[in-house]
Amino acid sequence: MDLKEFMENPNHDALLKDLWDSHAGWWQRGFTDGVDAEYTEQIIPIVKKRVAGLRLILDVGGGEGQIARAVSEATGGMSVVVDPILSQVRLALRRGSPAVLGSAENLPFASASVDGAVACLVFEHLLELDRALSEVARAVRPDGRFLLLLNHPILQTPGSGLIDDADLGERYWRLGPYLREDLSVEEVEKDIFIPFVHRPLSRYVNGAIATGFELVEMLEPAPPDGFLARSDAYADVAAYPRLLVLHFRRCS
Ligand SMILES: C[S@@+](CC[C@H](N)C(=O)[O-])C[C@H]1O[C@@H](n2cnc3c(N)ncnc32)[C@H](O)[C@@H]1O
């Protein structure tokens, strides 16, 4: 789908919000509260290790708050969920996280008011990446941190997938047009449609640098054991990173 054309549709915000609204329950049941190995074995430990000393942290697009809760546990400080979907904010509050309605592109926080921000599996769904990055850079104080976790763009490039080539006797990852930015609405499970904007890795790194961040660390971890154990077929992707973690520091 053409990103520019979609942006020109005056209803694009409402269309996207409807998708997130209708699939909030699917996310909450399938990926939170300890049921997903990629979170329990990989994402949450990675985040917890990198937030020491930060007292007030925003969990941007935080959903029902699993990252916010892990961050508060690690720091002893406060982590606040910001999400545009009411059912996510309500569940975050019920599960014990402070939470407010808001979007990454328009954070309801004053400038330089927080010590850090985390955005986990959110920014690859946003149409206006630069606006969201600028908002995070505005809210985070100088020397604060920003952890940006993404589905790795290599695996998410449209037209990519595992190819079983019987003639060659090989299974390999086919990579689609990696450098082309592209909006797709993917059916990730039956009747579950999620918007993805594919962008190359450099787009995220350079976008964040342009708003005043410097890159401190980048991780491309192998999928965790609990994920690989779900299917024999996953052994073929054991050496491909599903997750990308970019750790930034806000420059003064
Ligand atoms: C894949 S879920 C990830 C939730 C959470 N970060 C986690 O890791 O459990 C994506 C989340 O992004 C939220 N979202 C969608 N559009 C957003 C926007 N423009 N700004 C902030 N969050 C958004 C959705 O409501 C949803 O909670």
C-alpha cells in the first residue's frame, strides 16, 4: 500500500484507531501477563537491565502496561503508560500501572519532564515516525534515555519470508525490497489486521539522531529458546533476529 496515498485519506487516523481498538483483546490475551516467551525471556529482561537510575519513565504505546510494570519493578520509580486505546489504558490501570490516554505523536507531558521513555513494538506501526521521535525527544530531559524496541525491519520487510526450495534442497529467508518504505495492513492471524510501516534500520537511527538523541547501544538478539520451542520449523530462523533494540541518550 502506498504510504503517501493512505496519509492523504482524511480518515486515516480513525481507520488505524479502529484497528487497534478492535484488536486490543487479542494482544492482551496472546502477548501479556507472562504468556509470551519473547516478552518473558527476552524483551522484559533487556528493558529492565537498561533503566537503572531513571525515576520517571514513559511507556509510549504501552498497551496494558507489562513493560511499565517491569520498569517500575526494576527502578523502584514510576512508569506511566501512554496509549490511545481506552481498553488498554483501563486494563493498565487495573493491573497497577499509572496510565493516560495519548498518542506517541502528541505526548501529554511537559518538555524535559521525564527521565526516560520506552516504546516496545509500537513505532513500526506509526505513520508519522519523525513526529513521534520529536515528541519523545521533547519530553525526555537531557541525559535521559530512550529504549526503542522494534520488530526487526529485516524480518518485517514486505515480500519477505521463509522459502522451502525443494529443487535446491534449501530453506532460506527471502528478503523483499528492504530499502522501500511501505505501509501494509497484515493479517497476523485470522481476522486480525495490524498496520505495519516498513522502514530500513537507518531510518530509525538517523531519525532519532536528528531529534537530539545519540545511539548508545544496539542489540539484535537471537530468538529466545521459549519461542524456538514452539515449532520445529523455527529452527530455520534461529539465526535471524526478530527483535531490534536501539538504546539512545538524549543529548544536552
Ligand atoms: C503491539 S502493541 C505493544 C504494546 C506494549 N508496548 C507491549 O509491548 O506490550 C502496540 C500498542 O501501540 C498502541 N498504539 C497504536 N497507535 C499508537 C500511537 N499512535 N501512539 C501510541 N501508541 C499507539 C496500541 O494501542 C497498542 O497498545
